Amino acid sequence: MLLSSNTPPTGPTERQTSLAFFERASSVFPGGVTRATIELDPHPVFVAHGEGAFVTDVDGHRMLDLNNNFTTLIHGHAYPPITEAISGLLRAGSCFANPMNHEIDLAELLIGRIPAVEQVRFVASGTEAVMFAIKAARATTGRVAIARVEGAYHGAYDWAEAGQHASSNTPCAAYRGMPASVLDDVVLLQFNCPTQVEQQITMNAGRLAAILIDPMPSRAGLIEPTHEFIATINKVARQHGIVIIADEVLNLRQGFTGASARYGLEPDLVTMGKIIGGGFPVGAVGGRREIMSAFGKQGSKAPVTQGGTFSANPVSMVAGRLAMEALTEDAFQRLEHMGNLVRDGLRSRIERHGANLSVTGAASLFRIHAKKVAPVSYQDSIPTASEDTVLKLLRRHFANNGILMPYGAAASLSTPMADSDMGDIISVFDDFLVNLDRHAWEAA
């Protein structure tokens, strides 16, 4: 079943307006885009507008959006309570050097909901949230090094980036010119490998300020953590006085109290973003009062100075509060139901066709892998060249049938979606399996 009210695109010639925009963009942007995550296949799909669970591109194709700006738009596009409130708010001013009550409102909501959060500081992005969490951990412990899971994405701060593209236990530079000294202060952990984690943490305990962990890292396979893995993180951190930083910028959407509570992780600090901004730029670091005190003045100066021109701006604060207030326990249960529905449906079609594919994820998130056995670690999840080809064909098939499916990252659901949308996703996937030349990719 096709989701578009128009004829879905069948190839590049059906997106001539997007192509024209890309040609213009290529003269003003390096690579033709302003974000590395924009997909070029062979050029980006330029969007005209979005409403609810759907976006319409500049060529008039209406598509179900499973990207939701990389999981941010949990209420979909142009969520009426937010658009109405922000339209009125803008008439009173968009940002100020002085604080407003709106930031207190959102902070109180987060503190009341997330078990590990006793105090909050707002910033303008997830990258900043992780950066300041690391700084607070260093200020508290007097240590410098960071342990992080290989393959996980934690934003663009040097120490958070090192190891994002690791192919071994050795940290690697995230960009050309990264100082070698950064790599000296990063310890790589293997996801879902408690033995290796305990060994690495114990060996480096005297220099580790923090363990930085996303409970279900999207870029590292969107794999659920095992109980043993989480228990080991908790144990060794407590034994050695190491700060646990839970990066929930993406995975806060896993439930009413977030991902750490879901999996039993006991963080000292939690970084947040995406859904807490209601579709506007936002980041936050929250956690135990004694560690958060590093951001407050102690004498004449704070141990960690934190600020930002657009931190806690009223637009993001009001939109974030409205988005989070609408995320009731019932709303999360419904998202969980749809997530189970689509994951189970995809897996049943894989089994029916005997396809070398698998599905990972939880809650309102899922990811399809071109592997017969679902990966349990980052190294398991890395696609071969032939598997990568299959995934690109799959993404293209979804796009040509009215569904925007992110490549190499988590697909996410939103509250405007319905069970029938899950059925459409499964149907388009089934059609892909039926029509794909199975011999070409099974032999690869």
C-alpha cells in the first residue's frame, strides 16, 4: 500500500526540483549540504513542509516520516499546541539575556520525571550537553580521561568523538588534525561485553573521570544492552569513584522516565536534547546535586563556567515543556505498542521470506540490518560492502513507496502515527523482499 496521495517517485527524474535546489546548494555549501547526515542518493530530498506524521517534498510527494529529524519530533511535524503557543510567544520576544520562568517550568518537569536528575543546566544542543557533562565529571573527580563505547555517537566534542568510528579497541581520530593527546585520554569499551568493560575500567581507574554511555546507541547498531553489561558499568563506576554519564539525547524517548531507568543504569549525570525542545534547538545536562554544583559559583568562580547565547531561550523552553507534558505514560505505552507492532511485523516477513536481514531496537525505535543474525555489539553491526548495498536499496525502495527511512541510524515513530501506518511500513518492506533479486545479495 502506497502512503502518498500522489504518484510516488520512481527515480531521480521524479525529483527535479530537489535536484535543482541541490545544484544551487553545491555552489554555496561544501559538498552541497550543511550537515554530514544529509543523505545523497544521488541528491538530497528537499522538503517543502510537514504535518503530523508526514512530510511533503518540493516535488509534491507526501511521505511518512520515520526520520523525524533524527528522532527529535516525537509529536510529528507542526504539532498544533506548540505552533500555536510559539506563534504567540514570538510577539513577546524570541530570546533575552535575562532568565524567564519558562526555563524553571521545564527544569521542574524533567527533575520530577527522571530519577537521576536533581538539578539541570540548559544548553543549545546535545553536543554541548555532553561537553559540559564531561567537564563537570572532570571538575568533580580531578581526573581527565573518559571511557566510552566504541561506535556510539555523542556529538562533536573531541573526547566524545574519539572512537566513534573505531574498528578495534584502539581510539581513532574523528577528524583529520585531531590532537593525538585526545586519544591518550579516551578508553574504548565494547558494548555488551562486561568482561572487557571491567578489565578496561579497572586498568584505567586512576585516570578516569567518567564513563560515557548511550544505553542503546543508534549509530552503534541500536542494540539493547544486556543486564550483565549495565550491572558491570554500575559496579565498576561505584568501586572506583567514576562518574557515569548517560547520554540520553536520543534515547530519553524510550519511556516516561527515560532509558537509564528502563535498563537499570544508575547515572550520576544525564544528557538530554531532541524531544525536550519540542522541535527547537536544545540540550540539557542534569544529575546529582553534588556534581551539578560544579556549574555554580564556589567563592568567586564556578569550577565549570557554562553559558551560551541561546541556552534556555524561551522558544525552546515553552515548546519543550508542551512536548514533554503531552508525553504521558499512556502516550509512551502507545508508542511502545506501535514499536512492538512494526518490529514484530518486519521480523515475521524476514522469517517468511528466509531473508538475510534482522531488526533491532526498542520502544519507538527500530533499525533494519542486512544480517541474518541480529547484531549484539557494534562490531557485529558494521555492514560489509554488499550489506551496505542492500541497505541503500532498501532505503531507496521505502522512499519510492512513500516512506522516509533513515540510512544507518534509528527509524523513529511519532504520536500522530497509527497502527495502519505500521501496517504500511511492513507491507512496503514485504514488497521489497518479494521483488529483490534474492540470489544477488544472499550470495554476496
